[in-house]
Amino acid sequence: MIGNGAIIAADVAPILEPSSAATGIFAWIWLLIALPLAGAIVLLTTGRWTNRFGHLIGVATVVIAAGLAIAMLIEMMGRSAEARSFEQTLYSWVFAGQFQVDVAFQLDQLSMVFVLLITIVGSLIHIYSIGYMAHDPDRRRFFGFLNLFVAAMLLLVLADNYLLLYVGWEGVGLASFLLIGFWQYKPSAAAAAKKAFVINRVGDVGLSLAIMLMFVTFGSVTFESVFSSAGGASDSTLTWIGLLLLLAAAGKSAQFPLQAWLLDAMEGPTPVSALIHAATMVTAGVYLIVRSNAIYDKTVFAATTVVVIGVITMIIGAVIGSAKDDIKKALAGSTMSQIGYMVLAAGLGPVGYVFAIFHLLTHGVFKANLFLSAGSVMHGMNNGVDMRRFGALRAVMMITFGAFMFGYLAIIGIPPFSGFYSKDKIILAAFEQNTIVGISAVLAAGITGFYMTRMFTMTFLGKARWDDDAHPHESPPVMTIPLIVLAIGSLGLGASLYYWGDIVEWLAPVTGYESRPIAIPTTVLEAITLVIVLIGVAIAVLMYGKSVPIEPPQKVSVLTIAARNNLYDDATNDIVAVRPTWYAARFLVWFDNRIVDGAVNASAAFVGGASGRLRRLQNGFTRSYALVMVIGVIVVFGVLALVGLS
Amino acid sequence: MNPENYIILSGVLFTIGAIGVLVRRNAIVVFMSVELMLNAANLAFVAFARINGNLDGQVVAFFVMVVAAAEVVVGLAIIVTVFRSRRSASIDEPNLLKY
């Protein structure tokens, strides 16, 4: 292993002691959330007169938040590992008997890296969006939603209890829904937004049930008390909490079996795909699992399930990404696959938590880089996404090409690009735990090499296969400068976090860390991984290097057809969930119309019909009334005579 | 004389009155039949007062007379008013108050 010196020798257990009160610059934690929230409120409520400068407000709030976050990082780095966790209680939010929840924030090493990722990558994507959305009449609304997203995401990672986390969790879901469906006049975008929302609901139910179970078991939902008393709960309870949290993570992070929404989510504008559906929101599931490490450490079954889900998603995402001709959907498959890596690592326990977050950070940067480069390509190609219509774009958009190449080299894990460090550590950790998992991770790395090379070759190399009216051109500087910054991040972030930033030592107090010896020497393992990646690259070059047909070939393998259809996830969902629900709804409608309404209508008709007949007795003839009275009196007396008058 | 005979007479008179109410169409005659029923009841009250040897029945008979007098006033007024508007004293004709 290259980084032996940086790995701390001893195992580290997570620190569960209460964090210190937020003083000094940390008293401004709330401002991190308040700034973008204020931006969102201003942009979404002021109306048309902020159209001209609204986007600048949106950018400014996130950039200031990023500056504040960097200042906090510097302050935090100056302190010892035990004194890096801060807590700020704003006010008491819910109190009912035993149940009390505060609006309180917790900023520790884990939250800190997330805050930095969200605000810095968020800032770059905001700046990029100025150029990308320049001609959109609804640009102000777009920035309002983006700000709303940043605020909700920061709330998610800064919350000090699960209930407040849930608020952020729903907030990012809302922002994701609004932004996928931003071009709501396109039926496909509206449908994609609805699909994402509905599938996310399934995961959200898991999170809400997990929170209820925590309250019932521990009497509290704050991280501190849940984690410190996690040892006292029964195994089955912890397993259930772990599985429910995994369900939540699977929904938000597009993990199997709730992955179907992510590919459709690419209907949103490309900066949204970069920020929400690549860098930040879809990694919230990984955050949730790593944050709940105290629970997963105690339940082997739930942790193993996490690994299995991660491995499955890692493979299917890579397979789907290999067959897509839509550049954004190919990247979405890649995102699924990479998050599968993180979930896998998170399921490995203390061996993997740190590297899950490490890969999350590097992936956040290089995938944002790849998406924004793809957006830049689309910007120059009349918003086309079909890679079969690209080709030879290297010459006309050098900066985009360079940025994409850096992202490409990072994601396939070529040293010294950042993906090499993070992905390699996950593969290593996987081998420490289980050889099959390790081999799957290496295999997925090979497929990554294949589909990324395919994407790179089809887009930038080879012959031009452009539409006749396409006039590709380089994007304006407001878009290329964020690309350059992210490209530098794709190059250097891995190494600098690993060697200079000591990411392992930084995160270990929160997540715990341990390393185990493995049979294969790490250098050999790294070499094998690299060779397999290069084999993937070589296959892709052989297949797509010379010529690419403009129409997708029809005579392809079963696997390719399956991958083009997203491995039939929609069909599966249709059979498993949509059809049964539809039939159940149809039955209930029938039951309501015929049985429930039928009973009500029948009784009404009976009363109406009977009264219609009975009222005929009121015929208006005095003598008939008199006859009735006489008969009545005779009957009464007759009855009295029969039963006796006593 | 046996007081039971008065009771029988009262029953006969009441029955005649009731049949008159049911079968006659002229409102005046129906009205008379009602009076006959009332007086049959009065006769029964008086006869029972005699049998029981106290005055309760006779007191009630006076009450019935007073009420009957008041009822005659109202009833005849109605009959006269109906006759004025319809030129008829038939009891079957005014049958508008129905379903």
C-alpha cells in the first residue's frame, strides 16, 4: 500500500462523550443553514423584479456559507481530536411528556467534511448554473430551489437528532422533486419527478419507522443518547433499526431495490444532476449509515445486508452504465455503482466507514466534474445527450475535454488521481472482510474502466457524428472555471486528503477505525486492480475506438438489451408494486361504489319507496280517518278484553 | 228500574252515532251523529253515577255538555264557512288536506 505511513497503527473506537458547547466561530453553525434558506425564501417569494440579479443572491449565500465552513474547518483543525465536536441548541422544538426534541446542531468531523463538500461543490455548481441556465426564463426559481436544497442538505448533516435529520431528509427530497421536474412542461420530467418522489417515500417510511423504534427502545432520538445506549437494546431491535435505516438509505441513495428513480431523475437540468443526483443528496444514505455506526457495529445481520445491497447495486449500476447511449444516464448508472461502493464500505464496519466517507468526498468532486463537463458538452450540442451523435469534441472544447478527462481518470482509479486512493481503500477493506466482496469490488472497478472509457471515447475521440445543425463550441468562462476547479479537485483531492489531510485520523473519532491483516500484499492487490481496470479500458477502446454506429445496433447480447432497459427495474416494480396496488385500488373503488354506496343507496331507496306508499293513507277523506279511529278503538278494547282489564 | 238498561241504551245510541258518522255524507248530519255519540256517553256517565251512588259521573256529564257546546260553535262555523266557499255541505268534497 502506498499510504502506509498515513494509516494509524492502532484501532480507534468512536468517541461517544458529549460534545462541547459551540463557542467562538462555532456559534454561527445555524448561519450555515440560515443563509441558503434566506436565499431560497427571497428568491421564491419576491417575484419578477429579482429576475435580473436573483441568481447572484443565490450564489452569494452559498459562497458565504462555504467561506464560513472553511473558517470553521481551520478552527477545528487547530484543536485536538477530542475537542472537535460542537453542539448548538437553538430552541426546544417538540416536548410531550417523556419525548423531547430540540432544534440542535452537531458539528463534528463527519458533519464538517459534509458541510465542506455541500457548500464548496454547491458553490461551484451555483456559479456554473449562472451560465448553464442563462437563457432559461425561470432562472430565478431554479436558484431558489437550489438554495432550498443546500439549506435542507446542511440541516440533514448538521442535525444532532434523527427527527431533525428527518426534516432535512424530507427537505432534500422535496428539492430533488422540484428540480427533477423543473421543466415541468415536459411530461417525461413531470413523470420522473413523481417517480423519484414516490420511490423515495418508500425509503422515508423506513426512516420514520426506525425513528419510532428508537424512541420506543431508547426513549430519545438524539444521536448521543441513542448511540450511548445502543448496547442495552436487544439484538432483534437493533437489527430492525439497522434494516429500516438501510431501507431509508436505499431509497435516498438509489440502492437496490429502490434504484429505479435515479436514471429518470436525469430529466432535471444538468447542474441538478451534478449537485443532487451525484455529489450530495444521493450520498445522504451513506451518511445515515456511517452516522449510525454505533447501531451497525452491534448487529452483524443488518451490516451484512448493507454489504450485500452495496455489492448488488455496485454491479447493476456499472452494467447499466455500460449500455446507455444517453451520456447523463450512463453517468447516473455510474453514480449508482459508486454509491454501491460506499454502501459496501459502510457495511463493512469500522474497517470501512472511513473509506466510505473518503470515497464519498472524492466521488462528490469528480462526479460533479463529470456531470458538469457533460452539461458543458450538451450546452455546445443543442442539449443533445446521445453519445452516438457526439465524437471528436476534443478539438472544439479543449477545457471541457480536459476537465472530463481528469474526472474520467479519477473515477477509474488511475494513480495519482483521487479515485485511486479512495476506491482502492474500499477494495482493500472489502478483502479484509470477505474475499467474494473484494473480488466483486475489483470486478466492478473493471466494468467502471469499460463504461467510462466508452463514454470518453464516444464523446471526445473518434470521428464527428454530429447532427447537421450542431455547432459545438466551448462554454463561457462562468461554466469552465468551476470545471477547472473541480478538475483540480479530481486530480489532487484524494492524495491531499489521504496524506496531508489524514482523513482516517480525522474521521476515526466519530466512526471508529480498525484494520485487519489480509493474505495478499496490498501492493499486489493494487496492481491486480489496476490491471483489471486497464483490461476494461482496453476492451472499450477496441469496441468503440474505431467507429461508432449512429443508430444503436440491434443485434446485441441479452445482457446489453437488459442493461438498456435498466435491468428491467421498471418492469419488476410494475409487477411487484404498481400492478398489485392498481388492482387493489380498482377493487376498492368497486367495493366502495357497489357495496358501501350500494348499502347506503339501498336503504335510502327502501325508506323513500315505503314512505311513498305509506303516505297514501293520508287521503284527505274525513270519514276514512273516522273509520280508522273507530277500528283503532275497537282493536285497543279488543286487546284489553283479551288480556284482561286489570 | 234496572240501571243496566240505561247502559245498554247508551251503547245503542253510541253505535247509531258512530255508524252515522261513518256512512252519512252531509256534514250537518255527521255533526248530529257526533252529538248523539256525546250524549250517549253522557247517559252512560249519569247511569254509572246512579249505580255507584256518587256525583262524579254527573259532574263529568256537565263538563261534556260545556265542551260539546263549545265544539258545536267551532264545528258549525267551519261547516258554514266551507258551505260558503263550495256551495256544498258534503263531507267528502273538501279533501285537499292530504298527501
